[in-house]
Amino acid sequence: MSSPVIDAWLAANLGRVVGWRREIHAEPELSMAEFATTAKVVRILTEAGLAPKVLPKGTGVVCDLGPDDKPRIGLRADLDGLPIPEQTGLPFTSKVENVSHSCGHDAHVAILLGTALLLADQLDSGNTLPFGVRLLFQAAEEVMPGGALDAIDAGVTDGLTRMFALHCDPHLAAGTVGLRAGALTSAADRVEVHLRGPGGHTSRPHLTADLVYAMGTVITGLPGFLSRRVDPRSGTVMVFGAAHSGDAPNAIPQEGRLRGTVRTGDRDVWQDLEPLVRTIVGELVAPLGVNYDLTYVRGVPPVVNDADSVAMLRRSVDAIGSGVAVDTPQSPGGEDFAWYLESVPGAMARLGVWSGVGPQCDLHQPNFDVDERALGIGIATLAGVVLGGEL
């Protein structure tokens, strides 16, 4: 697969990694409540002779290994599951009602644990690492603005030279790793609009404020106006995911709520999105006689991969085999790994997890699954970055 050291470790230990992934998959925990997963990570690392530390808020783990007198790089995985009921039918399916690992974080954790133990075995065998390593098992990636900010506040980036991460990609086949220099993901913010009116009878909308019509105006008008006020090359998109109001078919309701996300692939556009969204919503509802409150939650900036860090990943992936490294496009999804890259150069790679058979289920779908052949590729990629020894 890659170096003899990595190949030998995987041959002897990949079954353990698969077991960890399945255990974590069956017991998913929501953001900031990853206590059992945190405890499992601490136990496995401690049994390997390492000295993990739980982050101040009680979830998430940081652990240094390797030399202290050389540059140190960070390797990050995320811990949390999602409030989505699982529909995979796997024998190790989620035991937690309405919660699942439908974004692959169970695989991320297992891969980083495997990487940690592989590197620890090198140290136990009397070998030295080319540079120090900081393992970060981060809480709360799935909530805005992301648990990365808490980890940064706890000092996890202090002294780091570079930082790396993997993310499962069901659009890439297992056995491949997607690489891209520059913007890999998009900025993602949350928008909520609470509209209020006097209500009334649907036979006389002219005597009141038609709240549902106002909601519809915002639902269609905000994405439309954004497409005319923002450069289309920025990949900016506004999509509402929830709309709630009323119940009776013959009554105009008194209030309604809209919730959605606005995303952009351009960091400069992201800086100006909030005032633009507020202006457009105000212009849309002004003639309609309704009152409203707008809550705008700044999410995460785009992940912008440093070219030198991508080159390190590419050397590691190329060592695994021909055709493993593939190009990957910028994604409209958001990822709080971006916060680390605001102060430390680094890169995220896309780990192919599609089995090659059946539909390519997207992330956050209830039937999303990981082809476990990808776990070894992930470990070889991260361990190869360290053992490759080139910063």
C-alpha cells in the first residue's frame, strides 16, 4: 500500500480500527455531548502509552507525541454525530434514537486513532519521528460556528507549523483521496426570519397582512435578489430548509418562521453577506405590512488549502499507489476546520468512501455509509505525512 512500516502496521491492526469505527458508529453523540466518545478516545490513547488531555469543556481530546525540539504538525478528527435517524440497516446501526454518524465522523475518529497508535508503535520501537505531532479530536463540528473555535481558545494551535485533516467524500470511490490547493469548501451562515402579523380570514387578505404570502416572498425573493447582487462566480447560494406557519386552511396565521443557510465560495463575499441579506429581506417585506426579526448566525469561512501542505499530502498519497490521488472540486458545504487555517497553514483532503456499488448517498442522508476499505487509506495518508518527514 505505502511504506513497509505502514503496510505492516495495517496488516496487523486494521481489524482493530474497523472495530473502533463500528463501536463509535453504534453510539453517536450530538455536538458538545460527545462524552462517551471522548472517554473512548482517552482510553485507547492511554492504553497505547500516550498522555491525552480532555479539552476544557469536557468533550474533545488533545494529545502530543514525538519530539518537542522539532516543528510540530496537527492532525484533526471530529467527534460528533447528527440529529438524523439512521436507515442503513447495518448490524452496527445507531442505537441512539434519531441520532447517527451520517457524516462519517466515526471513520474520522477511527482513522486518527489508528494513525496515533501507528506512530506510537514507532516511538516504542526506538524510532524517532521527523517532527512532533499533535492529535486533536474535536467536538461540535456540526454546529455553527463550530467547536474549532473552542479548541483554538484552549490553545490547540499554539506552536503548530501545519495542520491536516481528512473528510469522507461519498462522491469519490474508496481507495482514492481527493486533493485541491486553494478553496476546498465554502463559507456557510445560518439565516432565521420570524415574521408577525395580525392574522385574519383567508377570504379577506386585503384587510390584514397576508403572512404566508410574505413568507413566500422571502423564500423566493431572497435567493433571487442575491443572485443579482453578488458575482455569480462566487458560488453564492441561499436555500431555506424549514418553513413553519399556521394550520387551518382558511385562516391567515399571525406568525411564521423561516430557517435556511447562505453559502459562498468567496471569502470576500462572505464578509459582506450579512448586511446584504438584512437589506434584501427588509426591502422584500416592507410593502407587505408584516413585522419581522432576522437572526443571522455567522458560520465558518471557506477551508483554503495551503499549496505546500497539499504537496505534502500528495507525496503521502502517491506513495500509497498509482491513481489514489485524484482532483476534487470546491464544495458548497461548510467545515469548521477553516478556523484553524486562519492562523496555521494546512490542508484538508477528501477521503473516498463510496463502495462503487449502488447509489452514492450524500453526507447527512440517513442511509449514508462508509466503505471500510477507506480506513486504511486514511491512516496511510495521515501517517505518511508524518513519516514522509518533509515540511
